[in-house]
Amino acid sequence: MAYISRNPYTEQVEHKYASISDAELESRLALAHQRFLTWCETPVPERCETLRRLAAAMTERRDALAEVLTRDMGKLKAEALAEVDGCIATSVWYADNGVRLLRPRREHGVNYKGGVYEIVPTPTGVVYAVEPWNFPYSQVTRVLVPQLLVGNTVVLKHASIVPTAAVTLERLVEEIAGPGLLVNLFISHAQSAAVIADDRVAGVALTGSEGAGAIVASQAGAALKRSTLELGGSDALIVLEDADVARTAAWAVRGRHRNSGQVCVSSKRMIVLDAVYDAFVAAYRKGVAGLVAGDPLDPATTYAPLSSEQARADLQAQVERAVAAGATAEEVDIPLPDHGWFMRPVILTGVTPDNPAYAEEFFGPVTQLYRVADEEAAIRLANDTPYGLGGSVFTGDEARGRRVALRLDTGMVAINRPVIGGADTPFGGTKRSGYGREYTDLGLYEFVNQKVIGAGEIAG
């Protein structure tokens, strides 16, 4: 399996990395396991200090780290900087809250002396992270940072198109804390299965496609290992008739085209009440037409290429299937450079329940537009999807927005803005969007043993 960094704007190969042998894989697993045996005994305040050093190192090299993302997968420089900033914030949040989150809790239980026992969060071992290319640092740090805090170590299989980001992060962690806390694995799918089955690995955290999630969950289940899955989404953005149309359209453009639409919680389906549909569509179309395609390292660029030639081909084929099944595709005619894996934004209308697009995730700049009669119809349509990651409701009445949010079958709902993640807010979905949570204490405890300790009376 090749690990190749190819710049999506220049289309040129920048770096190549060799896959590792089975012997090298064993050596790397042993390194992570041996480091776990000492790291798990490190006092929590010292682990917190390590996270602070990680944040400081990222802050010092912020610009260089961001450029790696742009060259590896085409992310706008501004968005790459924001991703690095998010990783810094994640490290700081867990460092600030680590002692509190890992403090043993005293609970009442009639079977123990004095009616009291403790719940002590303890580490479990090596955690295997399988991560995607769309947020190459963020997807890793949201697993890495809480697991390092709790005393676990992490081995990483990153997406094959962002190997430089994987190597960069591994070297950074090694520089500030020594080898073994984060160990990068350039491995095949067969080797990945062996990692999951390995007794030194306590669990697996995957962010990726539904297909990859099903395979990894099956392998983890067969080995009786814990797993978390953050999979796809087809988030609805509901526009009620009392919404501020101009503001909503601006958020919708951003929510759909951030990272060129390659976001699991992107606003992929716009569900708009009839009373404001025409006004919203006009404002949305105008906003999309104002995107500026170009070199993602240029601050003037607001629309980047897709991550790979294959990603573009797959998305174009998906649009063609939708049109063949009766949908109408409008290509927004923004100027594109003569090189790079760009795709003009597409607006799909007339997608009916028998169209394959109705139940699919479009991982790129393709918007599905739906006109509905009322709030009830909007909620029914929003929930009529196999996915349940996030969603948003735009309204002039926040209380009404909350009532709608409670009826959406998703893990997250935002009112008057698209969903966005952060260390202080749990992240995860329902249905075929996966299970488990990232960030906050919920993400911290996914691979923790909540050990119960209680004393009894000694019989005299």
C-alpha cells in the first residue's frame, strides 16, 4: 500500500513513504506498549504538563504545521491555521481539566464499609486510531490528547494521502515527550486487522466511511475490544419562515463549502420552508458564486481543490447518478484554475426518495435543496436519512429552534449556525453515523477502566 503526498493544487508528488514490514510493525507496537507501561504510572499533573508542552510546540510552529496540511490535502491556509489552533485548544483544555476529570469519585453503596466506595479512572493500554484525510491533525489530536491524559498511548494508521501530516505530528510528539506516545503505522488493511487483534491493543477509534467503520467494528467485536466510530453524515440545515434569510444563506454557504465540503458535519441538505425558499435560494446561489478558487496558500483564495483526483471523480460520478435518476444539477459557474483537482459547486434539486442521492452522503461541494410546506414536513425530511450526525435550525425564535432540535434524530444540533466541534463540546452521532463520543469527559472515558474500589468489614 503506497503512502504518497500529492499536492492537490499543483498535482505534483511531494513525498513518498514506504509501507512497513510485519517485523517493523511488531517493533512499533512493542514501542507503544513499553511506553504505556511507564506512561500509565506518570502522575496526572505531569501528563497535563506534557499536553501544555505539546500546545506550546504547536503554537511555535503554527504556520509550518498549517502549510503541511495545505500541501498534503489542499486545505485553505486560513482553514489549516484554524485546524492547528483547534489542536492547540484541545491540548490546553484537557491540560486545564485533566486533574478534575481523572479525580476518583466517592459514591454511596450499601455493600461497602461506611456505605462508600470509589470509582477510579484507570488507563487500559494502547489505543489504535484509524483516521481520515480531511482534518489530518484534528482527527488525530481529538483521540491522542485525551488518551495521553488518561495514561494510554496511541498507534496511528492515517489516510494514505496525508502521510506527511502523520509523520509531522509523530515527530512533534516525540520531540516534546520522547518516543512511544504516538507511533505512526504505514500499514496495509491486512496488517490493520492484526493490530486490532493484538493483545496489547485495548481498543480502536475510527473516523471514516461507513464501510470502513463496519469492517473495523466487526474486527474489534471479534476481539472483544472497545471501539468508537465517527462515520458519515448528511446533515440537514432547516430554514424556518421566520429566519433571517441573508444571514442564514451566508451561514449555509460557509457550512456547506468549508474545507471544500469535505466535512462529516457539513450542511449537506438545505430544507427550506416554502415562504422563504425563493429568497433563500437566490441569496445562497449568490454566495456560492462569490467563492474564489485558486492556490490554497494564497490568502485571497476562498475555495480550494478537492483532496485527490479520485475524490473528484467519485463525486462527479455520484452527481451523474443522481441526474440519471431524475434530479436536476446546476453547476455554479465560478472561474477555476487550469490545474488542481477543483470541482465547481453543484446544486441538486428534484431529489426524490427513490433517487440514490436521497440517502447518500455527498463528501464535497454538492448541495441538495428541498422545498417543504411547513415545520412538520421539514422535520420529517430531516430525519428521513440513514445518518444522524448533526444538523442545524435557523429561526428568529430560539425557543422554537430548540423544540425542533429536540425532534431531530441526530447527535448534535445547532441553532442559527452549523455544527462545529471543540474540546469543550461532545462530538458524535446516531444511526449509521456511528457510536461513541469525542471531546470532553465523554471522549476521555471511551478507553478508560472505571475501576470500583471499596472496603468491607473484616469478620471478627
